[in-house]
Amino acid sequence: MEKEQSNNSDAFETLAQLTSGYCVARCLHVITELGVADVLESSPRTAPDLANAVGVSPDALGRMMRLLATFGVFQQEGEAFKHSPVSELLRSSHPQSMQPFVRLFGLPVYWNIYEKLTYSLQTGRPAAEKVVPEGLWDYFGAHPEDNKIFNAAMATKAVGQVAGVMAAYDFSGFKTIADIGGGRGHLLKAVLAATPTAKGLLFDLPHVVAEAAGLASERLSLQAGDFFKDPLPVADAYLVMEIIHDWADEEALMILQAIRQAAPAHAKLLLVEQLIPDAPGPHWSKMLDIHMLTLLGGRQRNLQEYQNLLAQAGFQLEREIQTFAGVSILEAVCV
Ligand SMILES: C[S@@+](CC[C@H](N)C(=O)[O-])C[C@H]1O[C@@H](n2cnc3c(N)ncnc32)[C@H](O)[C@@H]1O
């Protein structure tokens, strides 16, 4: 009987925490937006001191930081707060700063979309349709401030992924490497730095390529375009990192077919994605999957699902190369 009671109280606590998950997320967003992690340097500071520095209510800031500290974001020491390994990553100067990533998930447009989540549940379609009928990519194209945050967030989330890909794959056999939907070029830049004999081509939408203009060089060219409409570059290897997961099967297939059409017979396709594992336990890919459904109508896939998509587009999956960064490289050849 006693055991049952304690189980029930665990269950109550679990649901109470989960149902208020947005409270923690919002505290994290607003405190990050305010730059508290930048103001808090190496020595502990009290909430009134920090509040004074950023111009907010000392009481409210202290209570929000106290909550975040229970999740390991900041550490509380009496009346003062200091950095934890997690909050260090909120500093804009940290080489692996996740500040833009947190700011992205705190954007009002994301919250407005999540308010319509029932629409996704009822229809299987992105709730974004109810808020930004033009689609999220066009939305970012028309909202430069949000676009900057999105592109910075992609660069941020890619820091570890790029290191993982570079440690796992040898690009030296390729003369030309195209990065399709390569954002600001973070992956291609690293690949070219490690492969001095190769030239690279960055393909993305015009408002994204414009942000990468500074990268253009004799070895790295930029091509602005839409992979649903415009011809794709000819290359020996095609890098496609976290692009296919943005799309439902029909569009994913169109992108893969467009690459197949441009690719010479000897070319290799390298999809970089976080696969849904078979194990039922917690995994970031399962949360990312719901973000994909809600924001874009895309999905995270397992290995078999990728293999099927690739086969339909005229590619054969040769091998999955796991990286230390949670993403896998799916290497495919033309058939
Ligand atoms: C999730 S981001 C991935 C960026 C980068 N590959 C990475 O993993 O960091 C998706 C990218 O696809 C680009 N994109 C979306 N629609 C596109 C289209 N129709 N044609 C070309 N690029 C597109 C976006 O601009 C964005 O840079």
C-alpha cells in the first residue's frame, strides 16, 4: 500500500513537471534573450545585482534562475548564482554557444505555431500552415531578424555535428563537393579545409546564400537557388545535412531525385541525419521529429525508411557511418 502511494506520487510529480515543461522552456528563452549568461562572468552574483545589470525585476529574475538551477542551468549558492557547465553554453562568447539555438526556439513565430499543435494531431500536417501559410522558409526570407537567428542556430547546432562528420569521413577522393541546403557553409568550409585538393559549391536559398557571401573564394563558390525548381550543381559528392528531415516523403523524394538528375554516375551522396533508434528510450531525435512535424511537415526517419527513400530516388545505400555527434552519414551511390 505504501509502495503504491509512493508510485502515485512519482506519477503525479512526473505529470506535473511534464505539463509545465513550457514554463521551464520560457524561463530559459527569456533569460537567454536578456543575455544574463553573458553578464554573469566567472564569480557568483546575486539576483538583484544581475537584475540591476540587465534592467529587470530582481524578484522575478531570482525566482526564474532558482527554477532553472534545479535543471542544471546555473548553480545556486545561497543568495548567489554562478555558471554551471550547461549555462556556460548560453554565453555568446563560448565556442560552442547554444545561445542562438535557444533564441530560435523562443521566437514568437515558433510559439504561435505550437499553439496550433492540435491541427497537426488532427491532420498530420504542419501546424505552421495555420500561422505562416507561406511556409517557414518564406517566412524567414521575409523576416531578416528571425532569419539571422535561424541561420546562427543552424551554425550552432552544427558545431559538434561538423566535428563528428570530419572525424568519421575521408573526403580526399573528391574533386568537387556540393553542399545542398548548406546554410552559411559551416560544413563545407570544414570539409574544404581538411581537403585542400577539393573545390566546393554551396547551394541554398538566396536569402541564406547572401549571409554566406563572405565565404566565396577561388575554391568555394555560392549558388543561390531552390532545389524544387532550379538545376543542382554537378559534383563528385553531395553533402545533404539535415535537409531531408525537413520534408515529408513526397518532397524528400523530389529533392533526392533532383540530386540524382544532376549527379554524374560515379558521384556519392552523403546524407547526414539523426536516425530514430529502434530502442524505445528517450532520444533527441524523437523530440526533433515532433518539431519537424509541427514546424515544417517533415519527419525524423529510421535507417530502413532512408534506405527506401534513396532506392525510390535512384540511389543505393552503401553504408551507415555513425559519428560521435549523434548524426550518421548515410553513404549512397547512383544506380
Ligand atoms: C535545417 S537547415 C540545415 C542547414 C545545414 N545543412 C545544416 O545542417 O546546418 C535547412 C536548410 O535548407 C534550406 N532550404 C530550405 N528550402 C530550400 C529550397 N527550396 N532550396 C534550397 N535550400 C532550401 C534552408 O535555407 C536551410 O539552410
